[in-house]
Amino acid sequence: MAKQKKGEGFHSGAGLIRYFDAEEKTALKIPPWFVIAACIVTAVIITAAHLWNPLI
């Protein structure tokens, strides 16, 4: 059986951790309540449009 290299996964994962840490600081932050409210509003608009005109 081939030997497994220890520590190889950590080095490759370290770059991703650094990337996501840097990205998190500059990323647009949307609160969870806003996403839920947007989904509810969209559902209400689509339901109202369907009741108003069933062909939509």
C-alpha cells in the first residue's frame, strides 16, 4: 500500500480558509430576516397575480 502524506490536506485547505476569510470582510452582508421577508413578499405577489389572472 502507498504511504499517505500527512499534512498535505492542511496546506491545501489553508489557502481556501484565507480566501474565504478575506472574502467575508468585503462581501455584501444580507441579514437572514431580509431573505425570509423577500421570499414571503415574492410568494404573496405571485399568489395575488395568480388570483387576479389565472393565466399567469
